[in-house]
Amino acid sequence: MRFEARDSHVPHILLVNPWIHDFAAYDVWAKPYGLLSLTAQLRAWGLRVSYIDCLDRFHPRMPPADPAARHGRGPYLKTRIPNPKGLESIARTYSRYGIQPEWLRADLAALPAPDLILVTSLMTYWYPGVFETIRELKAAFPKAPLVLGGIYARLCSDHAHQHSGADQVVVDRGESLAALVKTHTGWEDKGATDIDDLDRLPYPAFDLQRRIPYIPLLSARGCPFDCAYCASRLLEPVRRRRLPESVLAEILFWHERHGVADFAFYDDALLVDARRHALPLLEEIVRSGRKLYFHTPNALHIREITAEAAELMFRAGFHTLRLGLETTAFEAREELDHKVTEEEFRQAVGYLRAAGFSADQVGAYLLVGLPGQSVAAVEHSIRVVQTAGIAPILAHYTPIPGTRLWPAAVAASRYDLAADPVFTNNAIFPCSREDFSWPALSRLKHMARI
């Protein structure tokens, strides 16, 4: 929890990253980038801001932890809770991930009453944790208007309107922020804010965290592709890029002022049009001479990995590379995406290994649980990746409303996906065939680890 004191006549905005309710969750370079970007804008406008992270791994009541361990990654505090309605038969432990409710209540009690509360959301099936957070906030500050935004709110807006308990649900990318503040507090921003001018926006307010184990980076927003299973085009329909020198300036800001060495690129298409974007950035990083570590949890497009790009990534300090392979059914993937052929995949891996990346630094995501997918198909994909000399990483397919694959997912699922987003939880493989039994999935995970 962080509160920045200013003139008491200036509106006070509380921004909250909610709990996660799920069968599994882990901090793999996961931070509420959008929420902290809005926080930075509010602060730049001169407003008083407070930030509470219900997932805070470094809360004062937590056991001490080294923020540099595992390059910033680490487990959330986990508390077992009952399975959601409709998932009672799932023989896995369902938990609240994040700080204890009494810790949150104490943190809220220490704050001055906010004039407005903004809550974000991420995975659609994490909404039960969002709802619990909203109930706690309403109990603590019953008079403060509460606005819900984020990915769940945008993709499942009707569900959020009906069930969240928020006073308002917003479905934009942040364009309405100034209007929200004016509506609920009477305060009006006198300056112009263009959220599409990425190079002029303030850096997200990661400094409001208790510790900064890593920094997420966005060198561009949006994706030029329209993969059937992905919502990127729905959430960011226009691709916009930052100047390479602007991205480098942000990297050096966090490194020099806050000692951060680990950075995770959140880009959906970091290497696309690399000659005019990623390669100049990588060259700038190399010239800076800093000892830094970069990670790509959102995956790199395999077709864009050239010998030059691989060498520059290695020299710049890229440490954890994830490739967006998804499936090795190369001849039948046109309905999913247009990313890669088998020859391009093997060639890209060869470039990375020749540049100096070790096998344990490079992994290829493989989607598991696609509508109509068989266990045999996943086994084949695992073998292809292992033969190429890198690690297969099983990524459970999540049905997402509005994507091209959504109708097929609804038709294939044993759950009513359209009725309740909780049934889209990828941990339960909602669209898998009957042969995707728990023993079969355990065998696939064991096979991928070998």
C-alpha cells in the first residue's frame, strides 16, 4: 500500500489490484500494467493517489523474500477456499491468491477516505477474486464510487454490470479516465492527455510497489495478427509503437534510480518489422553497456527471429525466451494463425542456439485443450519441440469471448461457457475431449519435463 500526500482539497483516488481466485497462480512477471499506467496519469495531473496490491508478495506481514530471486518471479500467498458453484467436482485445490483479508482491511483503515476507487481485472475466470475485493472495498468505503475496468470488464461487460457490485463498469482503454474523475469528484484536468502518444505518457507507477522485483515494458501496443484464440486485436485494435530511444530511457530510469535489472517485455509482437523497431532498440541496449536481463513471457513470433535478431538479443541480455509455436500441426494451423512453418521453427531455434542461448533459456509454448484436439496431437508437438533442442511449455487454452475460436469452444465444452466466465478457467480444460483425463494430462506434463 502506498499513499501520496498532497493538498487535501485535491481529490484522492484509490487504485486496487484485486485478489486472484483460481486452482493455480504464480507471479511470472505479472503486474497490473494498465492500472499503474492510469495511476501515473492521475499523479501527473496533480491528484492524490493510493495504490493497494492484493497480490503483494512483499507485504510487511509476509515472510521476508528476496525480490531478485528467480529474476523477480515468485509464489503468491495461497489460502484455500471452496470451489466455485458448478466446479465442485473438480478434484483440485481452489485458492485465494494474495494477502489475507484482515491485512487488506488494516491497510484500508490506514488510508484517508477516497473520493473515487478504481479496480482492475485480468483473466475472465478470475472475476470471483475481483468480486470479493469489491465487497471489501465497499465495506470499508461505502460512500466512495467504485469503477471496475480491465480485461474481464471489457470482454464480459454484461456479466460485470450484472454481478460485480461496482457502481460503474468501463470498457475502454483509459480514454474516459479524465471524464470519470470529473463525474465522480468534480475535478477537471486542464491539460490535454493523448493516450495514443506512447512516448509522452508518464511511466507506469511501479514505484508505488513496496518492492520492485522487475519492470514490465511495452515498446508497442497492439498486434498485426488476428489469431483465432487470442483477444489482442479486440483489446488493442490499432498497433502503435514507441521510439527505441524512449524505451531505452525508461529502462535506464528504472535501472539507475531503482536498481532494477530484470525487465519483461509485454509486447504481443516485439520482433515484427524488427528492422525499424526492435533491432534499433536492441542496438541501443547493447550500446548502453548495462548488465540487464530481459524476458519475453508473451512469446516471440518465430518467423521474425533472424540470425541478426538472435545475436542482438543475446548481446543485449535477453535471458528467458518464449516462442509462440502453439501447435506443430503445421499443415492444419491456418484456422488458428499464420505464424510459422516447421522449417521456420527449426531455423529460428538454430539461430538462437548459434547466438549463444542455452536450451534451458528457450521454450516453445504449446496450446493444450483446444476444441477437438487429441492427446496424440499434443504428444507429437512435444516431441517436435524436444527434437529441436528446446523446452516444450504447455499453455492451457482459455476460451475467450469475442475471439474467432469462441463459437467452436462453446460448442465443444462440457460447460455452459456463455453463461458464466468461471467455466472458461484453463485449469479445468473446458473444451478438451474425454481422452484429456487428469492422468493423461499428468503424463503430458511429465513428458514435457523430460
